[in-house]
Amino acid sequence: MKLRNILLGVGLALGITAEAQDYTLTVQTLKPGAEVQPTMYGIFFEDINFAADGGLYAELVKNRSFEFTPDHLLGWQAFGKVEIKNDGPFDKNPYYARLSSMGHGDWWTGLVNEGFFGIGVEKDKEYRFSVYARVPDGKAQMLRVQLIEPYTNEEHQEFSGADIKVTSRDWQKYTAVIKSRKTADKALLRLFLCDENGRSGSGTMDIEHVSLFPVDTWMGHENGMRKDLAQALADMKPGVFRFPGGCIVEGVTLENRYSWKNSVGPVENRPYNKNRWESTFTYRYYPDYFQSYGLGFYEFFLLSEEIGSEPLPVLNVGMACQYQNWNNESAHAPATQEGLQEYIDDCLDLIEFANGGTDTKWGKLRAEMGHPAPFNMKFLGIGNEQWGDFYFKRVKIVADAVRKAHPEIKIIGTSGPDSEGHNFDIGWEAMKRQKADLVDEHFYRPISWFQNEWQRYDLYDRKGPKVFAGEYACHDRGKKWNHAGASIYEAAFITGIERNADIVHMATYAPLFSHVDGWQWRPDMIWYDNLRVAKSASYHVQAMFAQNKGTNVLPIKNSNFPKKGEDGVLASAVWDKDKSEVIVKVANTCNEAKTVSIVLEGMKTIGDASVIMLDLSNYDGENTVDNPHLIEPRESKVETSIAPNGNAIALSLPAKSFYVYKIKK
């Protein structure tokens, strides 16, 4: 089939001369330029919007170790005789629940766990229940485990379950695989204390680390990820994976910061931490927002490896969140070598954990956790979204120590929370002086900002550190949610990132995940409830770039480059040397169709060609868990021989649309 036929079939026209077009995009196909870094398009994970517990981390039980404070039964409903005690088998998680007999055969003792906005289970799927338990008086008891729907008109609330016999005075781990007999998105987990015959318990049982996981997790890991959410990440083909944040790296206080050392080792003994986002938004407040650290640094590194991304951990620089502490010097560690030694050690020990041999302390722990081979970490972020002398003094001390011990590690600093202005400018100057390898820029901005920044990176200094656009998203005035109208501006802006791959080496949209019942911040890239997932229009924009990033920038000239504050057609082009393919990305932010000619200078004949189309003209349209496929890219492939007009492709680009053309030599 000729190229003319397929492009006409998707609403494009060929054979129109370049002079007749609104826009002429001239691609110099014989002049491949800067390398497009493998890390160019990636993902950034932060535990906001219940992204970890209740999201990517597949654990279905909330407060499984009774460690939430001050209410150790938060997430649980107790009935009968239940006590919380604190001399359990795990020194970092000492709390457990004691279930005791009520003294009568018709009085019951037990617990009900609410999960994360309910517990989602699917019919005929298997779920692995586990618990550490003992009978302190030596009298055997039964733990009856049930999946229930409490507000049902059916005869039984329970629809699946198992009985676990506990006979030992010593703590032991017990497991049972439960096959769900129905699909329920807001089920609960109920536990009864029973005697050996299934009647109301007549003794005492202690339980700790009560857990319920799908058997079918991502890659089958027992302490695993929710499969559909991890698959959505893998499908993007991200080149870099930044974790674990974000502001949780800082914490409200230094004691509340994310400590990577607490997130490794046996999962049962990883101490809980109050999530930094628990107290931030009183208009969407979740007093039960804690971090179990079940999704920890080992799991982050492993997931990075499995989805083909470079891991990019970010560690604390001795500073609590400046937004919540401002210029309170006492909130931060002293800006001295001695005062920052703990944070320096965290960095050096993490490099050893990721890359060290199995004969080292932290490399040995990595091997014991199941990964003897190093993770080959290359990047380290020091500090997050901080600014001013508070940050500059501390990051220099920490970064210098890391460089001295590990000159092979690339250091990423930050230009602060602003996309321009005084703090941004002095942040960049400080990072230049300190010779940071990359500078992390953040911009959550409205459409008008993106319209004014079409040439942001075209005008950057080529001699300084490289750019990491580490957190960004576009929103409309009064519409801070994932609608198509904002996503087209992200696509147009990213063409500017790609055109300037010589200085922009990484870009990650943020935030990544959001539970529809537990969000605090939007827009977000991937939305989900307990059973379903919706990839936003922004997700598809990111994926179209990441899946088609090429290997080298091709110079492209736009005959009608839009002025600041105006809509228009924006484009970038790359050469993929591995596929012998020219890839041209074109975004039309206008409210009407535009005629465009793509001139492929130096390319007389072409082979196979394909076009990927993302229609974003449904301005307020968004993908939801109820309608997840409203906005999706469509791809058409054909075989061709001679390029129209020798080397030009003419087309009509619909309003608010993003297209990727892949043309083989």
C-alpha cells in the first residue's frame, strides 16, 4: 500500500506543495546531532495520593503491624476482648494484638480490617494470607480468616476464607491461600478467635504482621507490586526511575524524613513512618496515611531493573521541608561535616547497597534480600526542591564527600521549587559553582506558562550542568485535573525538551499515581481504584515520547514558530540509528486544523512508515476508571517506496492533536 493511501485514510493529504502550508517543518536527516540520552523520558514516584500502600504496593491490609500512632488500631475494628501490646518479635515493629476469650460460647473476639478504601478482590483469583501468631498459654486456637461484604443482602457476609490452627507458644509465620468466590472492590478482612472446633475461642492468641497479597503480583514477587500498575509503568518504556520523592524525602521534620535504611531488610521489621503528606491538605485530610516501607529501596531498585530504567534515588541533605519550616535553622541538621555525617553515610552506604560486592556490609544485605548482582546505580539526587544558603551549604558538604569516595556517581542538585525568578537563578548559579552533573527543575504550571516557554531550553547556557526536568505537569485555570486540553500543551512543550537533548538529559512527569478515593494532588499520570486503572491523556503523551525517543536529535526548522503566549504547531525530530528511522513529533495546540509540510532534506526514498495519532480535541475529556479508553493513541503502519514530492509529506493536522511519524530510510 502506498503512503498516500494510508495517510488519506487517517485524514491527511499528500502532494500539496510546501509553499501552500501554514507550517513547513524542515528536517535535516543527514545531520544527526546530540545524543538523546537513554534516560531522557522516565517516571518519578512519590508516595502521595496513596501511591505506595493502597496503590503500587500490592498489600491489601492497612496497619498490618498495629504500628499506626497514636491509635494502634487505626484501620481495624475490634470486637470482644482485644489488647494492643508492645513486646512483640520484631524490635522495630514491637506492637501486636492479643485476642482473648470473652468467657462465653456466643461471645466472639476478633478484628475487621478496612483495607485501603476497601479491599479489592476478583473472582477466582488467589490471595495469600499470612500472619505471625502464637498461643501464649499453649492452648491451641484457630484463627478464622474471612473475606466479607458487610452490607450485603445475601445470606452470608463472608464469601471466602480459611482456618489457621495455631499451636505453638513461640511466634511462627502461618500462611493460607484464599480463592475469592466473587469480585468485590470494597470487601473487608475479618478475623475470628475460635477454638479447634470452630466455636468461640476459649483461650488467647497473639497476632502480628497480618498480611493479604494477590498471589499474582508483578513478576510473582511475594512482597510484590500490583500487577496492572507496574505493567503500566513497563509499557511506557521509561529510561529513568526517580524515587522515593519528592517532599517525603525531606519530611515535616528530620525524624519524619524518608529513611532508606528503614526500608530494607525483612519486611516484617521495617518501621512505620507517618507520611509527610498526611498533614498537608486539611481540605483532603487522611489521618491514617502512613508508610509501611513494604515498598522500600530494594523493591524500587528491583522494579527499575525489571522495567528497564536507570534507578535515580534521592536522599535527604540534612534538611526538613522548607515550606513547613521556612528559615528555622533548628529544623535542619548543622551545616558542618560533623553535623551532616549521618547524611553523608546514608549516601555512601546506599551506593554500597546498590553497587557493592557481597563481601561488604550493605552489598551483603542486598544479596540476602535476593539480588547478589549489583544494581549498577549511576545517579544520586541530593536534596529535593530546596533553595537558598540553607541548601547550598549542606549540599556542597555532602556532594563533596560522595564525589571523593565515588567519582563515578553523577550528582543531581536542585534549582528549588520555582521555574524562574530569584531563587531559581541563584539555585542554578550555585549548582554551576558546585559542578553538579544535573540540575533538577520543577514546574507545575498553567497553560499560559507553557505557552510562554516554547523556547525555554533553546535559549539555555550550553556550558553548565545538564537539565533534569524532574517534576512538571500542565493544568488549566480552575481545572487542576487530567483533561485533554492540558495534555496537548505538555506534548508541545516536550518537543522543546527533545530539540535540546544536548542539555536536557532527563524529564519525568509528576505525580505518577493517584487513588480515586484518596487523592490529595492533581493532575496525576495514572489513576486507579482497588481493581481498575486509567491511564491519563498525559500518560499517553509521555509514552509516545518515551517509546519513540530515537538516538540522536535531527535539526528541524519551523517556518512559523509560535510567539510567546500564542498557540501554534511545534515539532521535534530524531534519528533512530538502531532502526534506521526518522521520527518526527508534531503537536498542534491551535483550536483549528493547520496544514503542515514535513520536508525531509537529504532523504530521497523511504521504506516502511507509520503514524501514531492522539486526538486531544475533546478539551474537557479525561480517562477515568469508568471510561479508561476515551483518549488513546492510534497507530497505522504501511509500506512505501518513493516519498511524495521527492522528500516532503504534506498533511492537515487537526486541532488539539499530537502526531508521531516514523519513517524508515
